[in-house]
Amino acid sequence: MLRTFRTAAKVSPSFVAQNRIRMVNGWLGARVNMSTTAAKDAPEADVLHRKHLSSRTFVLNRPKALNALNLSMVRNMTPQLQAWDASDLCKVIVIKGSGEKAFCAGGDVRQVVELAQNKKHDEALAFFAEEYKLNHMIATLKTPFVAILNGITMGGGVGLSVHAPFRIATEKTLFAMPETNIGLFPDVGGSFFLPRLDGETGTYLGLVGTRLKGIDTVYAGIATHYVPSERLVALEDRLSELETDNHDVINMAIEDFVSEPLHDHKYAISDNRNAIDRCFRFNTIEEIVAALEQENTDFAKKTLKTLRSVSPTSLKITLQQIREGAHLGIADCFRMEHQLARECLYGNDFAEGVRALLIDKTNEPHWQPPTIEAVDREQMLGQYFRNESPVPLELSSTTTYNEYPYRRYGLPTEDEIRSVVTGEAEGSGPLQLTAEEVADVLVKKSGGKIGVREKVMEVLSRKVSKGAEGELKWID
């Protein structure tokens, strides 16, 4: 069942009626009068800039390449984003992809590898440096930023969206960070957002590259809202009518378009969440592999097969970046990743992975060293993490933080749910709460956000037991 629009203040009856008609007719497409780019140039631009009332929109415009991010696109967006953020007329910034398949399927790594192989390492590194600078800018904007993840969202597309306060998934969303498969690591701020997901979910997603679809990205904490794609145009219209840049008001406007939870839907990794926490809590890949071997389930066997096929060096870099990123501010995470990218450009596996998977498409990369056991951890740490870059990453501002400032717009984390169960959270009441009462506390705290109750009940089904007096006890 899809949720109907609320008709609260700020939404006129005529506006709601018009939007319902658009939804019924499936009206999609762009309004030509929104574009600030001359009509003859718009089809050729790799990023379109649109202005409509109080909103400003980036449209990634390489649909044939699944809107893969290149340096030209980064340089197109960066100065415009700065200008919009400084403008009093701009109340909200939106980013989306053109075409039906992808928001942004990653970065144009083939060109980067070609530069490195031609000994143009500085030019290759410039792509990462300017991309990370843009990612950090998105993460620290004062203007509300809304990313619409309607389609494939991987790699570079994650960097353009996951640090935004508002991240909208649809039924077409397909998220993954598959960098270990090409000899790289989950960059674009992955060292910051992955360790801040529930339990060891981020470690698992970063190492294995598992894909999540649609509403599962909301349960995981990657997206903040789930809106059916047929409502997106109406949502964009609504955002453009707002006359405030208050984040809470923006959030309320988005919530008016959110779908009711899919009651027959089960979180894709729910059955394996406890196993993920058990196996991926270790600080070495060897220990993770040993834990999966001991698990001896179909999930563990499939996961082991993947871990043994991707770059062993990338696995060890990725695990270390996630562990270090958990204790770093977001600016320092980007600086760390810049250094890691520099070393990867001089190494074997990044170029080899791109060749095998993207150029020759043999899917048979020759990793060096070839096995997890052959990668010396201390040597890896010295080369990638303890070797200071001769040219440190320069960001556009010194703004940083250790936790996302707008985390409240997503579903509650498992830690927040645990604090209510144990009575540590303010307003949680006595310890003898039922599961429904725990959900009630968190639904109220969220202002009635759709999806909160469903996530709470899913988490409680895995993480609590009943004591002798019937009280809920959290299982660590």
C-alpha cells in the first residue's frame, strides 16, 4: 500500500490535486524552462544545471555511460555548488541522474588507470583529489542537499550522495561499493560512512561489495527515505516551492511523498546480520576468513568465495581504512583516502583489476601478491597508511565532524534501539518494555517516520531475548 500525501500546512489543495494527476498519468521528464543552460548546449553537457523557484538541480547527463563520474563532471559541479551554497535565493540543492538505469554507476576509472600507466600519476591523482574535494563540500554544505538515488549507485555515485542529509531511494535503487573487485578500496568517504553503519554491516559491504536494492538501503542506513519513482517529479516540484532552507522543513516535505512500508518485504541481509557481526568484527582478514570457515553455512561459503576472488591487497587496505575511519573526522578520512589512492596508482592491482574486469573483460585478474596470506600486513601498513603523501589533499574548507550532523533523518540505528531496550535512552521509561513499547518510543522520537517500527521490530527479532520476568534483554 502506497502512502497518500499529507495535506498539512504549506501544501495547497490545488498543488496536491495536480500532483495526484501527475502520479496517475506517470508524468516524467524534465521541464525545459528550468534549465539555465542554453537549449542548444544542454544535450551536450555532461552535467545540466537547472533552476526552478527556490531549488537548484544537478542532472548527471551521461546516460549511455550510466552517468559515470569523470573529471569534467567534477569540475562542472564544484564551482556551481559553491555558488548555489552562497546564494540567498537557493533554498535546496538536488542531484539526480538522467536516464532510467542509473544515478551514477561509479567513477571513470579506465581513464585514470590509462594516465597512471602512461606515467602521468599526478594527473591521475588529480581526479581523486578533486572528486574528494567535491564529496567533502557536499558533506559540509549549509544549504540542504537532496540526492535522488533512482537507479545504479556505486563508487563515485556514492560519494555524490551518501554524505548528504537527505538520500532518497526508489524501487530502482541498486547500491554497492565493489572497489575490492578492481584492486581499489571503497573511497569517496567510505572510510567515514561504512564504519558508522549498524554493527559490522559497513565492513561486510566494503570488503565483499554486496549489492542492496531499494528499501533495503533505507534499513541499512544508506538512504534516509524511500519514495516510489513515480512520485519524484511531484517531490521535486514540492521542494522548489519551499521558501526556507530549514532542514527539518525539507525533511517534512520529503516525508509527504514516502511510501508506506512494504509489509511483505524482508530486509535482504536480515538472516545473516548476526553472522556478519560475528565474522567481520576482527581486525585482520585472516581472522575474518577463519570465522567464516567456522560458520560453515551457505552464506559463509558464498562470502568466502568472493573474498578469495578479489584483490588481497585491497581487502587489507579496506579493512584498515574502515577501522581507522571509525575514529577520524570526515575531513581526515578524505585525506587518508587521498594517500591510499596515490599508492594504488603506483601499485599493480588497481590497473590489473580495471584491465581484467573493464577493458579485456576476462574477469581473471592476476593479483600481486596473489593470496590473502601472501600480503604482509605490516608492509601494507607502512606503504599505504604510514607513508606521508608529498602533496596532501587540500579541501575547500576546514569544516569537519565525527558523526553525521543530520543522522536523525534516517531510520534509528541498532545502537539507538539498544539504548531504549536497556533504558539508557532518554524517555525510554522502565526496563520492562515490550517490543511494541520500544517501537512506540522510537516512532514518537522520530515524529512518526514511516519505516521506524518495521526496522525496530526486525532488529529486536535478532538482538533481544526475554528474561525470567519477561523483560527484554539485549544480546551482544
